[in-house]
Amino acid sequence: MSYSRPDETWGYEPREAAPPPDGPAWGGQEPPAEPHRPARRRRPLLPRSTRRREAPSEPSDTGPYPQADGHEGAQHDRARHGRAHDDHARHGGDQGPGHDDGAGHEVGDHTMPPPSPQLLHRLPPLAVTFVISAGIILGAQLERPAYAAGIAVLQLAMLVCASWTRRVDGVWVTLAVGTALALGADWAAVAWTPVSLLPVTVLLAVAFQAGAFAQLLRRDHAGIIESAGFTMILCIAVCGYTCYIALSRLGSAPPAMYSAVVAAGTAILAARAVDLVMPDPRINRQVTRGAFGIVIGTMCGTASAAYAGLVIEGPEPSHAAIGGLLVALTAVLTDLACGYLSASRRIDGAGTAPHPVIEIAGPLLAFALVGPVVYLLSAYYIID
């Protein structure tokens, strides 16, 4: 039996000697030098307005997330443009099509809610509403040709302002057909015996056909559906002014017409006046009209029609109040519709008409589309 002593050095082997360092002094080779990295450049802290005006700098690779395909710095440019847009909207700049900031970049987003118009731009519709209301009531006391001439002026002004507010393709069709219809309908309302809207209705149907045929004569058929629809709406508005001439020839209808016109004028004046004091909250973010003005204007128009029924001999106060509610609601909503017309044009990127034109187009179109309602209520309900 033999016994061998175990190796007591197992697990305690000495470490191997480190190899001699490489280098020219030891006969080795010099390790390759690391590539030179440029020092990180820091962007100077400049005011925000200065950053918008300066020219775009060269793209750098120092960002935390470098862009691929050679688009370094695009994220920085997008952030800078976003800050410029926010500053422009905060300071109430023009919210129409973006303009150039001097460095070739567009500033301003036309899809953002526009600022409220200035006070001087909101006063003309008040004066125009008062003039139209007084002209329709007092002009009925004149001779029929003179009254028809005044109504024709309102018709042409309505055509120009409404077409300017919502610029459509082929606007010459709208203006030409509307002007011809205004002259023909006013002549029929003055000369036709007995008083009737039948010839005016026939002329309106002919205008629809003429407008559709004129669209085919255009070289460019872009937006033909919108242009045809807008032409038809303005043709109805033209005939609405003609209804006042026909009502002035009816013996018992003028007093009822006066109360209805007072209701429409009071509703628009009250709505516009409330907007001067309480422009917010808006009825829509893109439309610069307050929600309180629409409600208060309708209530004031109804109350004024009921009071007119007490003062003017003819309509019963209860009938005048109900008719005044319908007339006031129609007038206020039509006036509001012009704000939507301007907003749709601005959102489409086509800019906007001047603020006085937009504000004046509302009352002109409102009294036009109120005309058929006033005729039906005066001839068949209020004076019944």
C-alpha cells in the first residue's frame, strides 16, 4: 500500500507575468491613434425673436438623436418653427396665409383661430343695420320706382359683399346672373298687376337655369358645384329684397312688414352690440362671434316685435311676437353665416376679405333672406 502526498499548491498557482508593453522602447508597435473628435459646440443663448430672424445654421451631429439620410438638424428646425408660430398666434398676428419672416420660412398658421376684430371694424355693421332698417320702413312711403331703385342698391351691395366674403371660382357668373335677376325681379314687383310673387318665382327659376348654363361656358370647371350652389343662394337673396317691394303695394301688409323689419333690425343690433362687450365664449373657435350675442339678439328681436304690435295698428301683439321670433332667429343666424363663409375661405388658404366687408355682408345678407319670411308672415299670418 503506497501513499502519495497531495499537491498542496493546487489552487494557489502564481499569476502569470504580464506581457511586456508594446511600444517603440520595447521593440513593439505603437497602437493606432484614436480619431480626433471635435469639441462640442454650444448654441449661444439668444432671444427668441433673434432666433427666428437668423439664417438656418449648418446641421450638426451633436444632437441626442441624429437624423438619418443627411437630415441632421430637422428636428431643431421644426421646434424653432413651432415656437415662432406660437409667438405669432399669442401676439394676435394675421391668421391668414403664412407670411415670410425674412429667412425664407413661413410664419403664422391660417388654421388657427383668428383674433377678435378691432373695435373700428365692428362698428360698421351696426350703422349698416340701422340704415337698412330705416330705409326699408321709410322708403315704403315713397313712389314705387324710387323705392325699387333703393332696393336695387341694396341688392347690388349684397351681391358684391357676399361674393367678396366667400370668393368662389367663376364669380363673374354669380355677379352677372344676380344683377340681371335683380333688375328683372324689381321691375316685375313694381309693374305686375295684381301684386304677386309668381313672376318673381318664374324669373328665379330662369336665373337658376342661366346660372347652370353659364357654368358650362367657363374654361376652367374647378369648383363648379360650389359656384353653382353659391349662385343659387344669392339669387334667392336677391328675390328676398324684392319681397319688400311687393309688400309695400299691399294695403294692409305694410304695418305687419314694419314690425317684422323692426324685429330683424333689433335682433342684429343687439347681437352685434353684445359681441362688443362679451365676445367670448365664441360660437365657434374659427368664427369671431360670441354665443351670448346670438341668444340675446333673438330675445330682443322677439320683444321688439311684440312692442311694435302694441304701437302699430294692424298686427296683434301675440301674432307679432311669434312672427318676430321667427324673423329675429332667421336674421341672426344668417348674419352669423357670413362669419362661417369667411372662416371657410381662410381655412382653405385663400386669405380673407377686409374686415369691414365681412362685417357689412352679414346684415345685407340677413335682410335679404329675411324678406321671404317677412312676406309669408305678413301676408298670411300676422295680418290674418
